[in-house]
Amino acid sequence: MVLKKRNIEGYKENYGHVIVIGGSRGFTGAPVITANSAVRSGAGLVTLYVEDGIESTVCSNILEAMSCTLSNDIRLKKLLKAATVIAFGPGMGMEKTLNILKYTLVNSTCSMVIDADGINVLHKNMKLLRGEKIVLTPHLGEFSRLTGLDIEEIKKDRLNIAKEFAHTHNVVLLLKGHRTLITDGKDVYINTNRNPAMANGGMGDSLTGIIASLIAQGYELLEATYMGAYIHGYIGDELSK
């Protein structure tokens, strides 16, 4: 893993614009964690889009990221076109997520990292994905819903099932868990740094922000995903001491 040296004359436009779309009533923390993780791992700009009723709550918990509401259609369409990468789904709930995901896919052409309920609504809707520019980051429960396979069945052959899924749907897949798997259907990486102290809410949201940030900074999707998993786990290991 080789992190690129940042240009001493670089400025924020050199390091990409991450759009985070997520959040819902009762789940305002998840998109905030994603946005803050994207900022702190080096993205040049970060904008967080949430539903109208929670923007004030979200704004009180972000400093360097910008915010806007999903109802601001003109600004949303403009930024979706200009975004380097979109992180979609943290804390979003299920009610309107599928429609918002469809809207996002129609109005953007950049890479996407899809997590949480963004993954859950893809069950029976995998044809929505355009391939080659999509990272999916499910845990076992979400992956079970995506594949229709029981969790125990997946556990017996995680590597091959993950690899086949990524190949079939032309996505980069990060399957969370002990020994997280990252694959594009051809190459497979296994992340070994992780510890039980990381078993709490918000860890996946943080990982989504780190991966999106690395993509925004110019890393290829597979590279950004396995590097993000390693950095996330390494920080967790260090802090747990």
C-alpha cells in the first residue's frame, strides 16, 4: 500500500469533492460520521445532503463540511454533476431511499460508495447499478439480503461467494467482518487488522467516508477500498491500546 504524497502547492480542488447523501430522523449521527471521516482523511471538499427536518441537527456537528437539503433540487443536481464521488446511504432508513438512489444514479456519472440502507434497497434492484464505478460495503446481514443466501451459508464460503458476486455485478465489494474481504471479482484482498473494540455503531459509517475520500483523491476504486479498510482497521487497533 502506497499513499501518494500531497503536492506542496496543492489546494482543495486537487483533492476531490465528496457528496454524502444520508441521514433520517433518529439517525443523524451516521452521515455526520461519514462526512467528518471524509474530511479528516483528506478530501478537498465535502458536502452532506440530508432531509429538511434534520439539517439543523447535522449542521451543529460538522465544521469543515458543507450541508444542504435534498429538497434543494437545483443545487443538488448541480453538485451531483460536479462531484468526484458520492457516499450514499448512511443512516438513511428505508422509506424514501430507493427513489433517492434512482435520482442520484440518473443525475450523476461519478463513482459511488453505497452503504447501509443504500445496500438494503438494492435487493431485487441490482440492475440499477451501472457497474465499474460502484463500491458496496455490506456486513453479513446486508450481503445475505443482497444474495438471498443464509448468513451461515455465506460464512462457509465467504471468499468465493464474494468474488462471484463482485464479478457478476461488476462492482467492488467489501464484505465486512473478521478478516474483511475486498474484491473486484478478480483480485481478492483480506484485511487482518481489526479488533473487538471496533464493534460498535458508526464504524461502518467512518469506513465509508474514508473510502470515498481516497477515491476523491484519485485512487482507483479497488485500491481505495482495500487501503481504506486497512487505514480504518489500523487506526482502530492503535486507539484500542
